Amino acid sequence: MEELVSISGRTIVMFVAVLLFFRLTGKKDVGEVSVLDIIITIMVAELAVILIEDTKMPLIRGLTPIALLILLSRVFSYLQVKNQRFRDVVDGKPVLLIRDGVFIEENLLKQNYNIDDIMMQLRDKDIADIQEVDWAMLESSGSLSVFKKNDHSPLSLPLIMDGILQHKHLDILDIPEEEVHQALREEGIHDIRHVFYCSRFQGNFFIQKKNRATTD
């Protein structure tokens, strides 16, 4: 009986601790979780199970590593917001797999994606043949974004993020770097580091400057 009471108490404590963990780390929807989110969530779950089952282990001994994981998650999340390069390392980058109805074989190989994998996902989106696809992008979350040719929506990718020029995106969209700089000059911007976001859609540039608070 005493052991049941102990287990019940530990279960309540760990439930509150795990709930607090998710509240403090601001978890996203299941389809948007990153590798970092998955790793930390699994570790917290394992610690919770161990602490509930081992009634001889002091609660503080199990709660300490969970508190540390919460701290690490907060620090990593802050770095991901502030530093694009760090974000790319942790979350990865979106990868173009299909363009104008043609597979990009080298990207499929890099992502360990085979034709069956991508065709299954296309069928899930009611697309019968690759020739219907204008472009398909594998997102960092693992989901596949697809635009059909009859959608009449051209591919648009960020050209500048957090003051960093996206050279790979320029190559994909076949946009000269000088064209971007010219668009910035027309807006009175002479330092790319002052740009929070820039894209081009249907021939028109959209440029958002950084807030003064983020540039100081």
C-alpha cells in the first residue's frame, strides 16, 4: 500500500513536471517538431518513467536533469531565433525535390528519398503523376510541400533571412545577386544586415527591415 501511494505521488509530480516542460518550451504542432524537440521530449519521457518506477530514487535526482533539459531547450530555441546558421545546423534546410515536373536526383539521394517515397506522398495529395507538379519542397519538418502546374503560383523562396543572403535560393530561382542589391538600394538600404526578410513574387520584391531593437 505504501508503495502504491509513493508511485501515485511520483506520477502526479512527474505529470506536473512534464506539463511544465511543454508549457515553458512552447512546443509546436506534431507536424512541426524538430529533431531537437524529439530528442528532448524522449529524454524527458524516459526520465519521468524511471523516476516513477524507482521509488527509492529521490525526486530531486530525477527532476534536476529535467530542469536542465528545459534550460537547454530554451537556450537552443533562443539561438535558433537569433542565428540562422545555428538554426540550419539543428533543424536543417528545406530541399527542392521536384521542379517543373522533373525529379532533382542529387537532392533525392542526399535526403535518402526514393521515388516510391515521394510518389506515395504525391498520391496522398491527389496527384497522380509527377508531370502535374510544378515544384515540390521537402520541409525541415519532413513534410512535403507541393504546388501543381495549374495552381499558377510561381516558386518563391526567401532571398534574405536575418540579414544573410540565401545564395542557394538565388541559384534555384535564377535571380542575379546584383538584382537583389539593386532592389535594396531602391529602398534606401545599403547594408544587407539591416534586412530581416526579402523575397520576390511575380517579379516584385518584398523587403522587410529589421526592427531597430534587433539591430542594436
